[in-house]
Amino acid sequence: MRKTLFRWALRLIGPALFVLFLMRTDVNAIVASLRDVQWLPVAISLGLMPFFIIVKAWRWRIILLELGLQPPSVWTLSRIYTVGLFLGGTTPGQSGDFVKALYLRNTERKMPSLLFSIFVERLCDVAAMAVMAFIGISALATSLDAQSRITVQATTTIVAIAIFVMLPVLLIRRSRDYVFLIGRKVLPQRFRQRYDGITQQFYALDVGFSPAVRLVVATMGSALSTAIRIWLLFVAMNVGRVTLSAILGATGQISLLQALPISVSGIGIRDAVLVGLLRTYAYPDAYALALSGLFLLINVQHIIVGFLFSLRYPIPSEGTVSDA
């Protein structure tokens, strides 16, 4: 009972933040901000959804191939991924996204391996979004004095590069085993058994150099498609003082925080990031909440389209997934 209450308390953090911001902001100012929105960039952002899904599906297929799971075509995976957007968008921490493994299970493709493929895909997204988040931190350092600015920008750049490099290192077995061995040596003895259980999940993943490059390229393409869609929303809001690097940073921060089980569809969490960002550039909170509403349009689009796809393509019984 206590665990259930605790989980629900966590999920209410985002909505509670949203209510707090809404109570402290003039609703009429939010409505006025939305009236001034340029809707063409919003329409283009929504129209880029198919490209976003295809790139994600292509990357997932590469991971499945490297796990020896004989995946279906990119088009089939795109349909499944679309359903995953609906399931992920309506569950805390996007945990429902893992249900898309049910679409691929059969005698050759076991659930543990399929779930692990989704975990690896999430790992790629986390790496890309973390890099973008650190880029944003570097961008916000412009208000500091020269010495502090150089220190912050140098540190965030080094961390961003390290995260970017760690992605292929973890994908290629030889380098990954070396990193895991170092990690095991520095861990206290009481944690090593659990650590070994986690690292053994990676054993089946042995990505060659060429597939690793394709995975990195696909991850960059996925991050780029997300960044372009979000940048178009900032264009629609006419917040020209916000720099591109700051927008990239906010995109990364929102994506990372939405993966935590503290909200549903990013409500409240997204608002907190945008309020902090736009305050830095002297925009009122009403602009941030209006912009958050545009972000919500993308989430709602994913949920509606994904729901319609889930009706057209319900979860099949084991082994009956079409590879067309």
C-alpha cells in the first residue's frame, strides 16, 4: 500500500508543478500569447512526425539485427513504433513503450531479448538528449563572468563529448567489456553480484564498427528530427532572443525528465524547464506556458495517431506478427 501511494505521489509531481505555474500566471496572458502564434511552423512540426518515426524504426531494426533477432521491415517496425508512442505517452516515465515488444515476440524472438533491444534504444536516446542538455547548460553560461563562463563551457563540452563517445564504446563488445571490468573493480563487493546480472544482459549485443556507426548516425538523425520539431515551435512563438543552443538544451532536458515516472506526457515538468529558460531571456511565464501547450500538441498527436494505429494493428498472438 505504501509503495502504491509513493508511486502515485511521484506521478503527481508534474501535475502539481503545472497547477502551481498556472495559479501564478495570468490566464488571459497565456491566451493572448496563443493568439499571436504563427501556426505554419506548428503545422510543419506536426507534419515531420513520419520522418521522426521512420528514423527511430530504422535504428531499432539495426539493434534487433545485431541481437540476431531477424526483425521485420522498417515499415512494419514504424507501425509498431507509432503504437509505442501512444503507449509511452499515456504512462508515467513512458514505461508503456516497452509493450511494443509484444508485437514481435515469436519462437525465435524471445521477450527478454526484445525488451533489451528497447532498453538499448532508450540508452541511445538518453545519450543524445544528455549531450543536448549539456549544450544548453553551456549556452546559459553567457550571463556569467568571463572566467566562470570559460570553465562552465569547457566542462560541459568535455562531458558532452564523453557521453557521445561512450555510446559506441558500450555498443561494441570489446570496448564495453573493458569498461565493465573497470566498473566491477571499483564497486564494493556487496554490489558486484547485481552488477554482474546487469552487465550480462549486454552479452548478446556485439555490434561491429559499421553497424555502430549506423546506430550513431541514426541516433543523431533521431535527435535532429526532434530538435527541428521543437525549434519550429519556438519560431511559432516569436521568441527570437532564445538561442539555438539553448533550445537544444531545453529539448534534451525535457526529454530526459519526461523519462522519469514523475509525470504523464511531461505535464508540469516541461513547463518548469520552459519557464526557467524563457525567464533567462526576459520573457514572461505566460509565454512559457503557451509554448508548453504547443509542445503538448506534439504529445497529443503521438497519442491520437498511435491510438488509431493500435486499433488497426492490435497486439497479435505470439508468433503471428506480419513481416510485410
